[in-house]
Amino acid sequence: MYQILVVEDERDIQEILKNYLTDAGYSVTLADDGVDGIAKFHGRAFDLVLLDVMMPKIDGFGVCELIRRESDIPIVILTALDEESCQIKGFDLKADDYVTKPFSMPVLLRKIAAILRRTRKGEEQKTMIYKSVEVDVEGHHVYIYEKNADGTGEEKKEIELTQKEFEMLCALLINKGIVLTRQKLLNMVWGEDYYGEERIVDTHIKNIRKKMGVQLISTIRGVGYRIDKENQKQPDR
């Protein structure tokens, strides 16, 4: 399910957006202003941001600029500011679309669907390959390719991971090159309603490393975990 962050200070518009988006099959998180929006953005992984401009504390342009410093997540600006200069500013800040109020919800939903099809295509792949690891996303299988005893070829070995271990591995692979904090991994794998000990993440990472037997996940001391960006191994299989 796609995760959408709505940053909007008007409660009635919040509710309209939430109701339509939820009915369309999206998971929605609401933020009341720019500061809250940045905090929520850092709290979990989202697929798209709907962003108002005229908000207290930090306006939408400021939020867009801050997000763009660290992420290329799709951003759709929703605002009553219809001046050409404002639209140009939004696109200069690398927003993906600029929609002026009042807007049509059916049209907005189609814009969102089109952006997600275009930008998230790579993450909807059925198989992910990284170094000697292959992950069958739909079948929930993980394989390691190892050299044969005589060194003439490779053998495909399946690794048994629990459901949570599998989801954590997928989260790290999808976000290669990005450090995921323990809290973000908890939110992505266990959900925002989980209030258990963060160290459960460490236990699962330890189990993944032990079962796979390959150096895959890096520990970023004091921050979290990361799988480095690297050219994927494309074996002749």
C-alpha cells in the first residue's frame, strides 16, 4: 500500500484529502504545519507528499526545499497561490506537480496515480538482485549464489528468513544508500502503533546477517543501518 504524507493546516481540507485518498486505497498520514510535516517525513518512509504552501512555522516552499535536500520523493503542491511566479518557484524547487485550489479530487487522484506509476516503477519489481543475493518479492524467497566446490559455476541456496526479517531486508534493499534509523525500520516493518523496544531491530539484523552469511548490511554507529548503493550483480542464470 502506498504511503502518502499530507501537509495541510486547514482541517476541513485535511479530512477531504484523507477520505478520498483512503477510499482510493492509500495509507494517509496528516501533518498540521511545516514543522510537523518535516517531523512526520523523518518518522517513516513515504511514497508521495501532498504539500500546502501557506502554513505557519515553515511554509510549503520551505518544506519542499528541506525535503529535496535529502530525498527525491514525489511532491505535489496544493495551494491557492495561482500566480505564475509561485508556480515557477514550486517547479524550481523540484516539485513534481503544482495544483491550485479549488481542485477536482478525481483529477488529483489521477495525477497522484500517474506520478506513482512513473516514479515508483523500479520498486514494484518482482525480483531484487544485489551482489550475490536474489529476493523474490512476491514469493517471499531469498537466495544466495555461491561458488561450486570446483569453482566452475554457482549454486543457488535458499535462505529461510522470518516474515519480519524478510520485510526488513526488503526495506533496506529498496532504500539502498539511505541510512534507516531503528525507529524508521520499526515504523516500516512493525507499523507506527508498535511501542516495543527499538533493540528488536538489532536482533533481527543480527539474525539476517547470520543466516545469509554475507556482508550486506552496514551498521552506521549512532544512527542506524544501511545497504550501500552498488552495481547490482547480474548473473547469467
